[in-house]
Amino acid sequence: MTRSRSMPADAEAVFGVLSDLEHMTSWLPGSVEIELSGPGLIRVWLPGRHADLDLQRQVTIDWDLLRISWGNEPMTSCTGTLQVLRLAHDRSAVTVRLTGAPGASASSVDDWVEAALNALETVIATECPIPQQMRLAAR
């Protein structure tokens, strides 16, 4: 599943929020819990219909490409990438590529990513506000 969303801030500011692994829960859906479990490792708890899923994934942060990857092992669930693209001054886009948890439907993964992007957009608008003169010029 791949989804993109425009963000109201420059790419570096958006990537700064995304790459702050200690504060990922500020934009992830409330049902997901994240904990740092070592250098470049996160532990993720995903509630499920039948049983909760407890995963550990390697995370790679690439500031040159503005990309975060996790769970690179071939043929595993809950793997993906986030990449921030430069669109214009104070405007960027986030592209998410995600494989869901075992047994997760495509629509539930899509709903989860949509909720995460909505929350991220809210965090970005709050933490990286566009100056008033730029908002007026954009009209």
C-alpha cells in the first residue's frame, strides 16, 4: 500500500518530526505503541482482533534522501518506508509505503495510514506554522 500527503512545511522540518523516534506516538494512531529498544531498533505493539502483535524492527534514517525504512528483512510483515519530498518553500509531501500486520486487510492498513497522515499533518501545522505573509500569498 502506498499513500502520499502534502504537508504545510519544508521537507527538512517534516523529516525532523518523522525521524524523532522518541516522539513517534505524537502522530501515530493511538492504538500503536512504540518504544526505542536499542540503536536503530524500535519495538512496536499493534493491537489485533485475535491477539496483540509485538514486533521489533530495525530502523534506518537517511537524511540525504529524507527517508526512513523499517523491517528490511525480506518477506516480513509491518515493513515500509516514509519519504519526504521537496515541493516548494514551506511545502513538502510525505509518501508512505507499508505492508500491514499478518491478517490485516488492505482497507484497515489504508485507514491506519490515513489516520497517521492526518495526525502528522496536524503536528506539522502546530510545530512548523507557515508565517502569515506566506498564507496570504498562497491564496
